[in-house]
Amino acid sequence: MKVLVINAGSSSLKYQLIDMENEAVIAKGGIDRIGLEGSKLKHKANGEETVIEKDMHNHEEAIQLVLETLTDAKVGVISSMDEIGAVGHRVVHGGDKFACSVKITDEVIEMMESLIDLAPLHNPANLQGIAACKAVMPNTPMVGVFDTAFHQTMPAISYIYGIPYEAYEDFKVRRYGFHGSSHRFVSARCAEILGKKPEELNIVSCHLGNGSSIAAVKGGKCLDTTMGLTPIEGLPMGTRCGNIDPALIRFLMNKYNMTIDEMDSYLNKKSGMLGISGVSSDFRDLSAAAEAGNKRAQLALDIFCYNVKKFIGAYAAAMGGVDAIVFTAGVGENDDVVRAGSVTGLEFLGAKMNYELNKTVHGKETIVSTDDSAVKIVVIPTNEELVIARDTAELANL
Ligand code: ADP
């Protein structure tokens, strides 16, 4: 049976069709600029890419085009929509209502709607994707997989902020964490690679991409993570500030005469690697600029690695030791210099990197620590779509 995985953004929609017999991706693609001029679909199947330019006014038209393309006589991969056994939706915020994936019902949709406050940019788009699929394929079961779900095992000492407790009671202000499907996938895979049960391991999972977060995974369960109420907390990222002194918000709003919305954009879109370097949010651009002698690009990279290292140390302390450090996502899988910079100096913890081997590893599952390293350092490509597809197939009883 085949599962369609949907990741709906406010003006974009990504999809993968996965054959659950062998977990192979049969087709994948994305649509940009939904509701805007110049919307188009890029579809990849059988090693070929097809681009379809068509005005799509809403998510329903977008899903319709995805289904037409998947069943198209020329570039399609299935003969009819009936071959799609279920649809799995990525949902960014599950609040404290969803600790695992769920089959989508009207009641679940209502619960998701009640969480819009917590993720005003993401959840409405996810809900639009769900509504569009429901309209176009009303009889196909759907499952919601939440970025926050894996982190619901965190204890209160990890998720309660140092502000009046009423903010938690009244408005559910607390740490939630994100990238949960990725941390769940790579930490489980890490245990498999090391031939251990997840219960036996303390893992620090480093999801380093455009958005980055680190999770302390103790015995297969999340104990703590760097992102918080929203995905801006923790590490400085491509364009997000990460941890800052909250007092600088008022200070800079006064100095720059900014509104709260301008401040929000400043911290989310103009900060992090981009803000520090003044060059780019992309680590490839930063490395090139640093190599060419740009000091601020080098500083941005150094700050990033220093922060990754600090959290690895903090989480080793929180878990009472660490058995494995995992690197995943765009930067973690590909950028050997960032990986090396993030673990240099952690020999005291028992983490020794094989630097020569590390240099050669890009996007491939590999243990990059030395044979005698007590702490294993492992590169594992993440696969959030597969997590969504597996949960969907299970919950839809495929
Ligand atoms: P997200 O899903 O958060 O948008 P990704 O996990 O796809 O991000 O990571 C994107 C980032 O990964 C890019 O901004 C880029 O900096 C980095 N990246 C991708 N490939 C490489 C590479 N070969 N070397 C260094 N960095 C890379």
C-alpha cells in the first residue's frame, strides 16, 4: 500500500508518495507560491523532473494538481487515486494535546484549531493542507504527525520557564520543542546502528539545518530539548537568534524605534548566522566567505559550533552521561567542519572524533568517532517523511 506524505506551508506544499512494501519513495515534489502569481509544481519520479506552471489559488487546487500529476498517463506513478491508502500530514505544533501521531477526525481538527495561537504561522497552513485533502479525497484515511510529539515525555523541570507559573496554567506557555520526528528517527536508528536497545542509551541528538535543535534522548525518550514555546529558542540558527537576553528586546526596540512585529522579524529572519556574518544564512556560503578571510563569517561559524558543544555538555550532565552524539539534517549530515568544531574539546567526556574519516563523510550513515572513543559520534541522515509514512500506515491499519 502507498502513503502520501504532505507537508503544507502557508504558500507551499511538499509531498512524497511512499510505497510501504519497501519504504521506497515513488515520487516527490513541491508546489511554491500557492495563492500568488507564478505558482508551479515540481514533480520528480523515475529519475525525471517535470515542472508544471499553473495558477493555484488555494491548497485544494494544489492537492488536486498533485493527484492529477501522480495519476498522469505520462509522468504519473499510479493508475488511480485509490492506490493511495492513506495520507500523512506533518503538523508543526501539537501543544500538550498530542504526545503521538493520531488519525485525523473532526474532533482532532478542532483540537488542532485550538492550538493555532501557539503556532500562528505554521498550524493554519497545516490545517489548510488537511482540509484540502479532505475535500479532494474524502474517503482516504488521514493521520497527523506532530513536530512536538516526541518531546512530550519531557519532565516539568525541562519545560517550565522561570516566569510566573500562571502563564503555564492560563496560556500553556512552556517548552514544547520541535524537529521531534527527526530526533525520534535518528535516535532510534542510532540504537540500531550501535546494536543496542534505545532504553540502554543516552543520546544527544543534534539536528543542525537551517533551523537547528538539540535533544537529550535518555532511554529512547526525550528528556530536554533546545527549542521552546516556538522554534526560535536554543541555538543561533540560519536566521533565528536562539537564546538571548530578553531585556535586549526592549532596549533595541527603543534604540531602533521598532514595532513588536518588526522586532519579531528581526529576531526570526535577520539574526543568527545571517545577522552575525552579514553574509548569508547558508553554511556553504559562510564557509566559503570564512575561507576567503571574512572574519564575521568565521565568527558566526565559531559561535554556532561553540553553542552546539555547550548543549552537548549540558545534556550529558542532564542525562548523567552520554553514550552517543548524533549529527543530522543539512548541516549535521554534510558539514564536516561544523561537526569537528562541535566536538573538539569533548575528549574529557570520552568523545573522540576520527577527524580524517569525518572529513570524508557527507550525507552518509557513518560512525565518525575513533574505535576507542567511549562516546560514539554518528552521522545519520534524517528522514522525517518516512517517520510520517510509517505512523500513517500503522494508524490507518494498512
Ligand atoms: P531546513 O530543513 O531547516 O530548511 P536543512 O536541514 O535542509 O534545513 O539544512 C539546510 C542547510 O544545510 C543549508 O542552509 C545549508 O547551510 C546546509 N547544507 C546543506 N548542504 C550542505 C553542505 N554540503 N555543506 C554544508 N552545509 C550544507
